[in-house]
Amino acid sequence: MKNSEWNGKTVALIGAGVSNMPLIAFFAERGAAVAVRERKDRGKMGEKAEMIERFGARLITGEGYLSDLREDVIVRSPGIRPDIPEFAAAVAAGSVLTSEMELFLSHAPCRVYAVTGSDGKSTTTTILSKLLAVPATGRAYLGGNIGRPLCHLYPEMTADDRAAVELSSFQLMTIDSPFEAAVVTNVTPNHLNWHVDMDEYIAAKERILRRAKRAVLNAKNDVTRGMGERCSCPVTWFSRDPIEDGVMRDGDDAIYIDGGRIVRRAKGGRPSVVMDLSDILLPGLHNAENYMAAIAAAGGCADADSIRRIAREFPGVEHRLEFVREKDGVRYYNGSIDSSPTRTDAALSALISTAPERRIVLIAGGYDKNIPFSPLAGSILSRGEVKAVVLTGATAEKILDALRAHPLFSERTESGSLTVLREPDFDEAVRAARDAASPGDTVILSPACASFDRFENFEERGRRFKETVRGF
């Protein structure tokens, strides 16, 4: 991407979110006329509006933010569907529709390792970036849907560098790029308020494999197993259970847990030990799966000693089972990143496996993505360790309905072993969870839902939770 490529061009950045903001200066410095189109009214943008205009960009806000859309290049925010009428009309008139990640992937000189999935993306991508940083040559970058845009950094990258990128289904809808390795951690119902249906969601995830040199797939997930059967490149299967030769095709290999150790072997070969599960600081088998996926994707970038060192030292991603504090004998954990029932299930499993004596108060609920909550009800009601649930946000009633429909609901609530509370206000929900807890208990925010009913993103929700808890 040469600087002259943008000189004299008009560029529209659709949305003033994390991925687009660094592009304002990037394009302006290269001679482009930049317009930022944001649905929010200017008054709700705060200082961000003034910052945009200081860079010399034109700011178009409010309901008509997509009116007269005719810039040469249109960079959409990932959360906006690529097939809306305004984009279609602009493309028909000659505009080029792209995204921050597409621009990066089209021009990055370095090797790119990509991660997607319904759960575990952020942790897996972060671990992968640490493994890619082990070689003495080149640098390792971390970015993408994890909240770190990379396009504006490509000029400093070289062929010796490596980038670990997290990709959402929103981003993958229009991405067709080669990857050194592509990981799909799992696929379960998610974002069905945005995607037309589950088939579209799965198809978006599978696009990551189109031009991958290697695929890393979850052998225990029905959807990813199907992807592997259709995949044209070699597959490394990962699993919390041993994998037999029959699962693998010629050229495939596997990484799995056997006897308290993570081992790896090729089809027809003997297993070699990668590390002990006890080497992993992060609790829960789901984090062991994250490590297996990252190790497989990194290939030979990291030696065994470096892998074990990283596993023993890495404390985890912010907002994922993040310990906040212990107050009056109650431990508080921030799992704001848990935006699906399967993530909440994994969080509960991890807490119970590491401290089975502690009872749990769960805070759940948030933005409605039109996904079923019956799995969440099963996760809660089948675990006697969960003593109370505080429901909040737009999905509180739907989660309560799922709980009531479960056969264990009456038994648990009538015996007094489970208390279900509803508190619409988020701050009051956190305080209600505190009041429901006793010394020796654990309170966790693990919403099983996105945050957009009240917060800008899950990070803002997690910070609000931590601020409230630290104020007790």
C-alpha cells in the first residue's frame, strides 16, 4: 500500500469505533480526504467528535449518517452488515467497500495467523501472539477483533514479523485472505440477531479456512469436525480427550490431553509430551483447549521450554475470569467477555474445578442476540455449587423463562438451594450479588450475553463491574 495510492482519494469511515479511529490520521497523512460517518448524534460522541475534526476529517452524524454515500473507498465498521442498501448503491456507483482488517490483510508483509470461533478467541489469540514472539528474528503483533487495529501499523512490519489476529464472524463475512494457520476454536449459536440464520454464521466462520496453509480445529465440536472433513489443507485436531487415527486424514496430526499431559502426535505416530496440565496457570479445561489450539497454530515457533514458561506466567485476558478482589471473605471475578451460554458454562466449570468448596453467585443477562438460553439454564441448575443468580439487562426475562422451563427449577428453588433475583439496574445487580453472598462464596459477572443493551462494549461493562466491586 503506497502512500500515493490514497493521495486525492475520498475515504468514508463508517463508525467511529476502535478499529476505524486510527485510520483517520493514517489516511489524512497520505493525502486522502476523510469523512467519518457515525450513527450517534454528535452530542453523544463527547471529545471523540472534536478529536476527529482536529485531524481535518468531516464528521457526519445522526440518522442520516449514510446519506449521499459516494466516497471512493468505504471502510465499514465490523458490526455493520456489508449488504445494506446504502453500501450496495455506493458500490454500484463505483465505490470500493472494505474494512480495516481487510485492508491490513491485503497489504501486510508479514505472516498472519488467524483465530475465530464462538468461544475462546481472545485467550487463544493472545497466547498465540506470545508463542509467535519467541523467535529472535522479527516481531509479533496482536490485533483484530480483540480490540487492537493493525492496518495503521503495517508500514513498520517486515517479512520476518508475525501477526496473531482474532477475527469475528462479522469481519469474516467479506474476508478472503491467505493465513499461515487458521484456528476455529468451536462453533455454537451466537450473534443470531445479526446473521440471517445459523447457516450464515457457520459459513462466515468457515471462510477463515479457504486459503489457510494449515487448519486447527476442535475435534469435539460437531460443526468444526464437519469443517475439517471439507478442508483442503492439513488439519491439526485438538481435544480434551485422546484422538484416534480414524479421526485424521493423511497429513493431519493431533494435540490432546492424555493422563494429565498435553501430547501431540502425527497420524500413525507415537505421542510426544508438550507439557503437563499443571504447567497452565489459567484454571479450567477450556483454557487447556485454548493452549492446545495456540500451540498447534504456532507450529515450530516456540520450543517446549518457552511454551511451559508462558503457560506458567500468563495471567489471562482482562475480563475473562479476572480476579478483582476478595472482600469480607467473598471473591469477585470479572467475566464480562463471556457473551454466550457456552462461555458462562466454561467459567462456572473453571471456578468449581479450582475451588469446589466455594459456592457461586452468578450475575447474568444483557443484550439479546436471539440465541437460546436453555443451555445456560442447564449449566446453572445442574450445578449445586451455584447458590444464586442475579438476572439483569434486556435478556433477564428470557433467561428466567429458560430457568423455569428446566425440570430442576422447582426442586432447586423450592428447596432453597438456588435463589433467583431480578435487578434491572446493573450497579444494583452487582450489589444484590454481594448481598446474596456469604463469606467463603464467589461472585462472578458472566453475563452469557453481549453488552450493547447498556454499554458500549464488554470492556466498559467489565470496568463498571470492577469499579463497583472495588467500592464495596
